[in-house]
Amino acid sequence: MTQKNASRAIRIYIVEDEPLIAETAKMSLESHGIRVLGISEGYDEALKNIQARQANIVLLDINLEGEKDGVELAKSLEKLSIPYLFLTSQTDPSTLARVKETNPLGFIVKPFTESGLLSNIELAWHKISLEKEEYIIIRSEGERVKLNQASILYLKAFDNYCYVVTSEKEYLIPHTLKSTSESLNSEIFKKSHRSYLINTIKIKGIKSDAVLIEDKEVPLSDTYKKKIESLL
């Protein structure tokens, strides 16, 4: 997809309680051919309009009008599989702790520049495109299963088999980790250990000997540690 066509395909909804910031973002995006579907200042209106207008990226401020903030809206968007980026400024420690429980495509720090805003949107769209376009077919327990690569958290070697692990299920498949890895996107899936292949988009953090993938800890060996750390 060309950059021009990609811009036309992006449909953004802005959730921001500061009108000047929202309008600045809207003008910057529209000047580059990106469609902005609307602006909301609070949770309820935003969630309703995001679904009704079929936004495929949401720019989401953490601080919103009303009782529910951007972190709560982020969790609602995740349940609907709607991707989002946080618009952030200085935030108190308790809110930051809650932000760590979410899975945004990125963070845009306020005040932002037009180039910074656009580069973050382009990177987010690239991630979304990879998620939408790439699937693998696996056989597990006698069934043929079509898996979106984006749903895979990690893979674990098990003799001449391997486990494919998602948030919902573990699939044991009759192929080695090496042969299965050849069907995956090598830009996203990287080794953290000789027996583990991880989805780097899902990384939440790194410990001395483990990678945090959502709520799971995956072994991290010294051989691969620098490479994994460089991706954050």
C-alpha cells in the first residue's frame, strides 16, 4: 500500500479533553490526507462514536472529562479490538501503574510536533497492517486452525513439536520451533531463548532473565538479551 493510499485508509477518532490540542491534532492529520472522524472529550460519547463511525485508530488522552478516564476507555477498546495510541503528559504514579495494564500501539507525548504525531500514526498503521494481513494455518488436536499472527504471544519448543501460545489457548502442533518460525513474520517474532520465540509487539517489560509478554514471563537468555532490549 502506498503512503497516499495508507493515509486514505486510516480513520482516526480523537478523544481529548483539551479542545486546542484536539483541533491541532485534527488539522495536522487532515492536512496530510488522514480522515478524522470526530472528537470527544469524555468516555461515553467517545465509545459510542468510535464504534458507530468505525474508527480504526483512536488517539486517546489519559485525562478525560467525567468519572471514567482514558485508561478505562483503553480497556473497553481492547475488548472491541480497536487499536489506540495514548496522548500523554505528566501523569501521577497511580495512573501510570494502571496504564501498564493496557496495550497501546504507542505513546505520543504532549506537547507534540506535527512530525512526531504523523510518524507515530504511520508506525501504528504499519503494525495494524501486519496484524490484519498475516495469518498462519496450524493443526492441533486434529483440527485446522487459522491464527492471526498478532494473537500469538510466544512459541515454545517441545522436542519435535512446539507450543503456540495465545491469550486464550495453547496449541501443541506437530512441527519444530524452527520450522514453524519460517511461517512467521521475522520482523516481529524474535528469539528470547533457544527454546522460545516471542511476539515483540506484545512485550510489556524485561527482567534480568525474563521477558514480560502480557501477564506471562518468558525466559530470556544472555545470548538474545541485547537484541530484545534494543527493540524497546
